[in-house]
Amino acid sequence: MQTIIHKSLKKHPLIEEVDSILRSCVHCGFCNATCPTYQLLGDELDGPRGRIYLMKQMFETGENSSQTLKHLDRCLTCRNCETTCPSGVQYGRLLTIGREIAEKNSPRLAFAALLRWSLRQVIPHRKRIGLVVKLATKLRRILPASVQRQLPTSKNNDAILDRHQRMVILPAGCAQDAFAPDINADCRIILDKLGVTAVEIDADSCCGAMSEHMAKSAEAHHFIKKNINAWWPSIEAGAEAIISTASACGIMIKDYGKLLENDPDYAEKAARVSELCADVSEFLSNEDLSSLGDKKTARISFHAPCTLQHGQGITGSVESLLSQVGYDIIEYNDAHLCCGSAGAYSILQPNISKKLLLNKLDNLLSEQPDIIATANIGCLLHMRSGTETPVVHWLQLLNPSKDSKHV
């Protein structure tokens, strides 16, 4: 697609990348066939092709309306369209840049701006979100059942583990550390059984994804640099990987090299961090799981988060690992579609998010599984809000010290 960039944007540091992405799109419309919001709303402007048109118009005129921002906001950033696109359009990257420019051109109303600011002041900060969760836990009895199911029910497992020659870095994250610290605790136990020490570093922080998705790239870069500084001594000490147990964080960390490629102080380190980052399923796929004990028995519906299957392009690995240890993996319809969590989307776009959740749960529960498993904390909490069927992180099903029925 030919694009003539407006003179006011010609000096934007990312405009050449924008122009290249726009030119790669041939407007075939294949993307709409797998776009959750287009399928739900039936509006061309709520599909990838329509949003690209809106952004193209903005880049050519230097202006946009609040309607442009509305339709960009409705995008889940699930990147399903990237999996479908025959031309390899980097839609997610275009959307990130487009949102930031659109928001500068068309400032939000006071309440909407305040809500987004508030979320960014709490969720990405481990201590702050931890305090909120602790308070909610104390008030558990008076909260709606849907909220109660999202709150932690077990204490972190502080089992004493061996120190091994092999070492990996295990980021604590922000929301996951507050809502489900047992995920990383179980990961440490599993890796210990495999002869690997998982190191958690107190100085690390949010991966930066929430800020990036809310069009605050400078804020995201602050989190990124803080993490690189925190992890670098362990990398120099021989850490063989940075293991992500949250697929949304994993895809963000894998993008560090791209996001800081023009930063003379961090470009090389960021590239090395991205190179080392692996989803926990990628890491375990290269390990011998026989040391994890007896075969497990349960019927599992596995929800592959969009950040895993579309963002990182990892498909089938988790199902294979679970099958190796004995679980029966159930197939269901529309496994490629988003559950509606999408970071803060369930808060910012509650109506669309809820419809997507109900559709996803209908499919996941169609064969009456014993457990629903997923690979991302946001999806896990979102799905727990809508069903009494246990929803867990798939990794926890491998913990040899746990019964699969009591994860």
C-alpha cells in the first residue's frame, strides 16, 4: 500500500518502520476472518484492515479523531491477525506506534485518562499490587464470587532447594507475584528436580508490557532498563536462560532488543536479554521429564494465550509436555481466539471482554474437563472469574509434590 507521510511526522524516529509496515499490507482482509473483535462486532473499523486504514489516514494527514482512538482501543493486541496474514504485516508493532501518536493528537477525557493512569500506578508495581491483593484477601467474604476466585488461596511454597551448577533467571513479574506466587514456586521445584537452579532477583520489576500497550513507551523503557540492570550480573555469572512463566511477559522480554535497538547504552545488552529469554515450555521441551515422578491422570482443556500462540508462535509444546506426563488433552473449537483478558482490556473494555470470555469458556468446558490450564496470569485470573472449574497454570500440573486434583 502506497503511503505519503505527512510532513509533521517525517522526523518521527519510527516513521520509516511505520511506512514499511503499511506498505507490506495488501488489504486482502484475511486478518478479519480471525479477529475476535471483528467477529463479535461486525464493524470493518474493529478489524485489523479497518484499523490499518485509520492509522494510514492519521499518518498521511497528521490528524485523527477520538473515533480513531476508540477503534484502536478496542483492539485486543492478540496478534491473531499476524498468524493469519499472508504478507507478514507486523500489525502489533504498527498498533503500538499508532496508539501513541493517536493519543497525543486526541487527548482522552479526564475520567478515561485517570483510570489508565491509576492502573499504571498500581499493576506494574509489585509492592503496590501486592498490597491491593492482600487487602482484597482480607475482605474476601464480602466480595463477589467472581472476584473471590481470582484471589490467592495458598501460601507461597518456600521449600529448601539444592544449588545446582546450571542456573536460570526466573522473573517474579508484578501481577503474577501478587495473585499467584505459587506459579514461580512450583517452577523452582520442577527445575530443581531437573538439576537447574532458578534465581529470582528482587530488583527486577514489571516487564513493561502494560506501559507499552497503554502508549507510554518511555515508561516501558524505564522498566526494561531496570530489568536489564537487575539481570545483567546473573547473565555475566552464566545464567543460561531467562525463563518466563507468563507468556505476556515472555513476548515483551523477547522484544527488548527491538525496542532498545537505537539506545547506545542498552542496545547490546537488550539484544542479549531477548536472545536468552524463553517461555518455560520452550525450556522444558529440551529436558528429560522422567524425574518428575509418576504419571498424572486428569482431563485438561488447555487455553493457549494469544501471547503464546500468536505473539511467540509457540503451538503444541505445552500440550506435548502435559501428554508426556500422562494428562489427557481435550480438543475444542476456536482454540485460536482470545479469552478477552488482554492485559488491562478486561477493565478498560469490560463488555467486549466479557462476551469473549463467555465464548471461550463455552468452548473450553464443552467436553467437561477436570481442569482448565493456561500459560498466562491475566488469562488465568480472567477465566477464573467466569467458572468454578479449576483454572491453573499448566506448569503447576508438572509439580511432582502436588496431586493434579489439588493444584
